[in-house]
Amino acid sequence: MSTLNIEHLSMRFDLPNGGYVQALEDVTLELKSGELMSVLGPSGCGKTTLLNIVAGFLAPTEGRIVLNGHEVTGPDAERGMVFQQGALFEWMSVRDNVSFGPRMKGQRRAEYAANVDHLLEIVGLRDFKEKSVYELSGGMQQRVALARCLANDPDVILMDEPLGALDALTREKMQGLVLKLWKETGKTIILITHSVEEALLLGERLLVMAPRPGRIHREYSLPFADMGVGKDLREVKKHPEFAEKREEILSMIWDMEEEIMGRTEEAGA
Amino acid sequence: MIILVIYIAVFVLSFLVVRWGVKRVLQARRDFTSLKTVTFGDESAVRPDRWASVISVVTIFLLWGAFTGSKWVPIHAPGPFVGDTAFTYTAEAEDGSRDDATVHVHVFRVGEEAAEREVPPGEGFAKDDSVSVGAWRSTLVRVDRNDELTRKDGANVVAVDGQPITPGGEVTTDAGRIAMTAKGSLNYAPPTGMQMEPIWLPPPEAVVARFFEVSREGYQNFTLWEHLYWSLFRVIVGFVLGALVGIPLGFAMGLSNWFRGWFDPIVEFMRPVPPLALIPLVIIWAGIGETGKIILLFLAALWIMTIAARAGVSGVAISKVHAAYSLGASRWQILRHVIMPNSLPEIFTGARVAMGVCWGTVVAAELVAAEKGAGMMIMVASRFQLTDIVIMGIILIGVIGYGIDILMRKAEAWLVPWKGRV
């Protein structure tokens, strides 16, 4: 099945002033098929760089990504992306957005129509398929983005803070939807987030990254994603272990942030 | 000056009347914006007052009519004096004896028949004279022509209507303004009033009448519609060619390092060159025929459309392009389905600017040299002092330019409904 191997990934680029940035240093990971891994870390820890390399938008300076036995060299339909916002095509209806991938492959309407309708049904947008995307709310737009990604049936889904721009209430609902889609489709998912709670709720595995250079700081295996499937996520949050883990990770990230601040002050002094 | 004062007075008065009169009587609309209390500084709460727009346009026509003696306007500024009047002059002979004589003046409207009148010569050595002069004109009155003692005999005019006058001086009487030339002749100008002479500014009805006449009979070998058609034709052909070359070029500059590097200096150099400055060169190269005009308009539209298309490409959110790539789209598909639709708003903005520039440029080019076209029509008319055709042409050029912009905006709202809503 689809195993994603990230092998000794390093990323370093020069700055115009002669210095350089070590965005990633020796990141090695293995994701099995159907795993959902959330990635957390303070800003500048290279988590978005990591995602962009896996997506094929950036080339690493060392190491490689291997998916299903072949090396990743560029963007491809086998790795779908869900962005924070603004990645939908405003000039297309909801249905045309969702069917974009199949259409680009040259599929006929008869081939993809049933699947597109099914996906719109799952994300709860059956009655909105003829609407323009700019008529939808932020939460609905992210539902379209999820459906569009799934319509292409990728092996891996990469999510770059997909719920980051939503209000708190919509965000909770959407977290439930992400879990539901994950279980129903069995996709391998990497999810980047700024919210510790979200990372704990959704991640079967949780990767905490540290900055300068960007590297893996710690990895957790968590039971909450399985607990949360089909349930009220607020119940999961009441779990004592959840609160304990949240505090632990929060203080870990706090310490990293403090360290960055201290280092900047030293550099400035 | 007086017109400006009247204009400002109408502005203030109509504001006060509408604000304290009409708006009190009529029920105001009760939509959300009308309930805003802070409107000073909130641009979205400032809406054009329709009363002001109507009064503004009516005021311009009233002023135009009032100061040109239009039959359509009930009130008029004082017109030029027309009719019969007279002034007296006093001649002094060499021996110091003086005699008065009267100059009978007939002021007629230019274009009407003016009959020379015979007047009895009167008493004394200075004889009465008769002159006719057109309104707004002046005439030299050689009063001593029929006198018994002329300038050759040493007689001089020393006063007009009792006011002393010397060579180079002038006096103003009820009959008008009388100036004395350095040689001692009198120059008479009747009162002009405050109206404009038709050859400077014809009344509105003359312009309308001329519009019907020209649209029926044509002007300078072409009908009015042919003049306008040729101007529009040049604009549309030039614009379309400019867009056909400029948009792909702009896309190429937005998508390829090499194209960007190659064309950047050319585009950045040509952009600030006003198309009008190219007219002489284009005439040298291509003559005054259609080719030259279309080349000029092509160049006017080209750089604007190139820059608009380039800006359109750079305005595409990178996440859209990334999303399309990871959905399996090829480069061509991304150009066709993502970059092109996404740059439509920018291209439309550019197209509106380009159409405006092209319309202005074609009129200017026709002013310089053309056989037909709206600009050529007003240029030729101005050489013959046919001010009514000039004004009619200017109004038509304005109406067409405005019409083009409205059409472009309609097309934009139809093709780019998501503009400003993302």
C-alpha cells in the first residue's frame, strides 16, 4: 500500500546578504497508509516547508521523499493539497471546482458525476453544487476544498492549516468532518496546524517540530482521533489525558518560543 | 467671471433649497446607509445626490442658453445693443471755433440686411453722419469726411457727447464706446452686453439644428455617421489588435524569466511615451490613411494591455496554482483554467483604460491629419469658424466615449461576477 517515506530531508538556501537559512535538518519519517499525522511547532520551524517539499513544490537540498516506491520530483495528483483559504476557483461553480481534477484528466461527465455528487453529499453541500464559490461562507468553502481534493482520489492528502481561517464554532464542526472523511476514505493525511487542541484531536500521530534549524523535536502516538470518530469532540476534550497532553505540548512550544526570543535578544545585544 | 459667480450662487442656492425644502417635503429612503450618522469620512456612505446631478446638468444648459440668447431659455443675460442710436462729436477748427454734429448709428445683427440711411447734413461746418455696424463689431467713423473743414484744414474732434477726447483716448457714452485713433479718426463699438457672439459660442438650438443638418446632409463629403463610424472602427481595430498581441505578451512576461527580461526594458520604455508623441513618426512611416491610424492605436493599446495581463498573472494567488498542480493539471491547463480566468479582472481594467486612451488618441490623430472621422470633422469646422459643428462634435465624442466605458463595465460585470467579492 501507499507508504510515504521522508528520508534525511534537509533544506538550506542562501540569503542575499551572504548568510543562509537552514529551514530543515535531517528530517526522517515514515507514514503508513491511512495514518493521520498532525504537525505542530512554533513559527519558523519549517513545517510548511516540509509540506511543500512533500507536495513537490520545493526541492530539498538533501534527502528524498519516496511514495509507493518512487521518488517525488514535482507536484502530482497522487498528493492532494488543502490550503487555508483562497485556493478555490471563483470562476467555477461548486461542482466544477470539485470535478476539476477528473476533468483535467480528461474524464467525461458521466464518469465523474456520480462520485462528485457523492462527495458533495458527504461534505453537506448537495444543495449548493450550482452556486458560485464566492457566495459560500468560509466553512462551506473549506468543505468544497476537501471535496475537490477527494474527488481526485489522491494517495496522500496534505493539509496546510485547512481550518485556520475559520471561526471557532465552524472550526469544531469541520474538525469532526475531517475525522469522518479520514475514517471513511482511509487516506494518509498530513495536517499542519497552529492549534494544539486541533493537533491532539485529529492526529493519530503528532509531530512537534523545533525551529532553527527546523527538525523533529518529539513525536507522540495519540488515541484521541480514534476516540473522536463519530462522537462529540467536546467529550474527547474532557478526557483527563487530553488535558495533560495539551499542557505538556503547550509548555514545550512556549519554551521553544522563549528560547527564540532569548536568542534574538542576544544577537541584538 | 460673472458666469462663475452665478454658477457658484446656483450651486449654493440649489443645495439649500434641496436640503431644507425638497428633502423635508419628500419622504427620504430608509435603507441602511441612510441611517448612518457618520458620513463625513465614510466614503461608502457618500452617494451622489440625484437632485444635484440633475440641477448641475440643467444649470450648464441654462447658463449656456442664457449667455447665448437661446430661444429655449426664458431668462437671458443682457444682449448686444441692436437698433438705432446716436452720439455727437465736437469739432474744433484751426481758428478755435467749434461746431457739434451728430453721428446716427444703426446697429444690426450680423447676417441681416443693413440699409444705409441718408441723413440731413445739419448746420455749421461739421456735418451729421450715418454709419451702420454689426452687433459685437466696431467700425471706423471718419466723421470729417463730409465736413466743410477736415483734418487737412486743421480741424480736429475734441469731444464726444461733451466729454473731451484726445488721440489714443476713449470715452464711453450711452451709445457705446468711442475711441480715437492716433491719427484722429473715431472708432465706434456699440455696447456688447454680456452674451457670447455665436461665432464664439452658438446657442444650444443652433448646435441641435446643425446636428440634424449634418446627420442629414453630411459634412466634408462624408455623413456624420460615416465620420463617427470611421473613428470607432479605427479604435476597435487598433484596440483588438493591441489586445491580441498585448495579452499573450503580458502572459508570457508573467510566466517566463526570459520573456520578462527581454520585454521589460521595451515595455517600461514605451509605456510612458504618450501615443500622441508617436503621431508624427507614424505619419512619416505610414501616411495619413487608415494604416497609420491603426498602427498608432495598436501601439496605444498594446502596452496598456501587456501590463494589464502581466499584472493579472502576478495577481494569481500561488495557492490556486499549487492546488491546480496537485489536482493533476498540466501547464497548459493551468494557463487555460486558472491563470486566464483569474487575470480577467485586471485585463478588463486595462481594457477600459486602453479604450479610453484609444478614443482620445484617434480624435487627436484625426485632428492632425485625416480624410474622415470625428476629429477631422471638428478640425475642419474650426478652420471655417463653424463653432456649432465643433461643439456638436465635442459633445458626440464625449457621449461615445462615455458609452464605450458603460459597455465595458457591463461586460465586466457579466464576465467577472466575482470581482471584488473574493
